[in-house]
Amino acid sequence: MHLRLDHLISKHPASGAVNERGLAVVARGREHTYADLNRRANGLAAYLRSVGVRRGDRVLGFMHNRVEWFDLFFAVAKLRAVLVPANHFLVPDELEHLIQDSGAVAVVTDGELVAGADFLVDHPGLANRLLLVEGQRPGWQSVDVAALPVDPALELDEGAATDEPFLLQYTSGTTGRPKGAVHTQGTVLLNALSQVGDFQLGPRDVMFVVSSFGWVAGFHGFTLATLLSGGTVVVGSGHALDPVELSRTLVERGVTITALPILVMRKLLEIEEFSAERGFQLRMIVTGGEPVPVELMRAIGERVPGCDVVQFYGMTEFPSSGVFLLPGYADTKLGSVGKGGVMTQLRVVDDAMQDLPPGVVGEVVIRSPATALGYWNRPEESAVAFAEGWYRTGDLGRLDEDGFLFISGRSKDMIITGGLNVYPAEVEQVLARHPAVGEAAVVGVPDDRFGEVALAVVVPRAPVTVEELVSFASERLAKYKRPRRWLFQEQPLPRTVSGKLKKFEVRDRLDG
């Protein structure tokens, strides 16, 4: 039997690996069974095929969280095509890059985001393949997924090859422009399978999804694993969360697992509704991106006994939950991100890829059957980043005597703001396009609300105001990527003899 992602939803009624109601997804207040989800995906796959989407073609999804994300994900899997998830915060300039870089032949969006994608109506390669799943819009094909006829032939067991691309999960990198990490149906399935094994997921589990499905955490942070195990996925809006509404949803839906940023957990602790008396069934809150304070873990456990806070260290290149720290080690291994999971091999190496002894800082490298094959159409970058089967994270860390990983720094200079990743090189390249900017450096600085925000150090070549640069950035960068603080200076930015920016000196000057 071939590896097929749509087997996650095409469950036989006699299967024991599914909850009693057969409930797969709850989105926007509507319930969808596994059978319903499979039928919808089949119908959308047939429709995509009718407008010319073929095996290996790229299909871009640009939607807020809704059931149609599942329809699209599994429809693309049935066709053995390639899904390109797009962050719903993207502005036209960023969206255009994903279209061009991936070579997408079709776009699926919704009524809330279609205005931001209207520039695609005149795109020569997308004629008749601009799909709108909600409402009417000139130039877009309105599609009611629930009403589409199914094609029985799409249920045949003709799975994709294990090395055949299925997913281009875009991540910003040090080169500035986002690049697509290439995943197969096999790597995606194995990522989900590792979560089922590491955390004993089963049919009774209910996962509440906070993250957008355009981000890696949306599908790959326990959503697919929950479906694999026969549980139920409850879909959040993907917008800012009201803690009272969140608490009510967790109780009413019997949620057992959710993934929350530290900022949201702190907000939950501020309200009376978040307490055991309300009837929570939570057994695990997963989080990542920054170290979890021990006192926060304890406070969650005191409010909702039996609920563990599990810290993850993962990446778009996968495995998304490859390294994690269980709560029992929060005190004894303070500051660690944990150990590798059941399918993850973890090392700390020098420049020659030789293992370093415990306590010595080096580059963190990971190997897993869930790791990406490389970057889309970037063979040279792929050869460097995926060396000898190991993914070179670019992060600096050390292992202790017990094999626990401690992250020492981010060699890629990534900024984590409110749980979202911002890569300075991408922001710097945008600012450099302004005619009045001579040089620009972007670094992360502490922030009480977001943990960290981007600060732009600008060396002007002509008179310019902060307001002008904010307006310029707003047209080219998603809101969370834009600098929140600005510093103008006359002296040139510090650079090496070869012209590379010395980020550490930029930070030192700020601290000084």
C-alpha cells in the first residue's frame, strides 16, 4: 500500500481508530465527519482536475482558517499535486513572489482575502484557475465545495512516490526572500506519526488549532496527527484570541490538546474562567519559539491539574516537533529545549560536521525521515543546508552530559515576535529598496508585550521620515514583520573587510 495523506480522512466505518461520532473537524461552528471531509476533498480534487490541475502542479492556498483548508489539503493530496500554503498576512508583493517562485497554476482564496489577491486576475498563468470558496468576485470562479460532485476514481490506491513533492512550506531565510522547503506525502505523514507515538494521541483527543493553516504550525503542529489517530480538530479563527472566548471553547468542545504562544497562556492566567472548576479536559498545551518560564508551567498546572506545558524546538524544514522538553525536566534542565523525539536524531557539530563534546557550543543539526528534501529550485542552498542527510539549522547550541539541548543563539539572526518568526534579511532588503535609504540593519530588541520586536537602524542617503518608511514597509511586508522601532544614524553600519554586516556590533552599539 502506498503512502497517501488522504487516508487520514478516508477511514472505514469498521475502523476502531476513530472517535465514536466519526467527527473530524469543527470549523466556524459547523461539524464535519471524516466521511464528509473525504467527500468534500474528492469533489474539490475533481474540480481542480477539470480546470487543468495535474499531478505535480502547484496550487496556492490563501485563506483564513476554515474547513476549505482541509478540503484543499486533501484534494491536492488525492491529485498528487503540490500544495503551497500562503500566510494570510501577506501583502501582494509577497504573494507575487510565492506565485513566481513556486510556479503555481491555481490559487484558492476566500471572501475575506480576495481583495488582496485581485491583482492575480490579470496573471497570464492563472486564467480560469482562480478559485473563490466564498461569495462572488469578477475574475474569480466561485466554488461551493459542499455541492461539488465526487469522482470514485480518485479513491483508488495510487499513492505518490515517497520522494515526490507534495508540499512547499515557505520560510524566510538569511538571503531575504522566502524559500520553499520541499516535503513529500511521506515526510508529512511521518511527522504526524512521530507526534502520535511521542504523545500517545488517540481517538478521544480533541485538538484546538490556534495557528493559521498558512503557517507550518497550523497543519503540522498536531492537526494532522490528531486526524491520523481518529480524533477531532477544532479550528480557531486564526485571528487574535480573546482569552475568555478561548477558555469557553476549550471547555465546551472538550479540548485535550492545544498549541498556544506564551503570550496567550499568560492572558489565560489573568481570567477567572481558566480554572479546573470550569470542567477542562486539557492534558497538554504545546508551545515553541522561546523558552517557557518554569513559573508559567507551574501556574498552568495549578489552574488546570493534569495539564502539562510541553516546549518544542522545530522548524519549517521539519520535524515540527522533533525536539521537546517534558514538564518533569523544567526545573532540572532549566533553559533546555529538550531531547529528540522517537524519529529525530540530534547532534551539535563543528564546521567540519564533527561531533562536539558536551558543553561545547556548535551548530545544531537534525536528521529525521520527516525532514524536507531541500529547497524548491535552490540546489546550491539545498546542498549546504541538507548536508549528508543532516539538516543544518543554523542555530547554535550545546548538549549537556544527559543529551539535553540548550540553544545558545541564532546564527540566522531570526527575531521571534509574539510567537511569529521574522527574518531580518527579508526586512532589510525591503527597506533598501526605498530611494532614501542608504543602509539598513534590523535586529530584535526586548518588548514587554511581544517578547521581541524588530528595530530598524537606518542610514539615510536623503531626507526621510519614520512615517514614510512605515508606509513603504506596510505595502511590502506583513504587519508582524514590520519594524516597530526605528533609529536613524549618520555613521555607516559596521562591516567586515568583505562587506558583510557585523550584526553583533550593531547590537553592541544599541546596548552602549
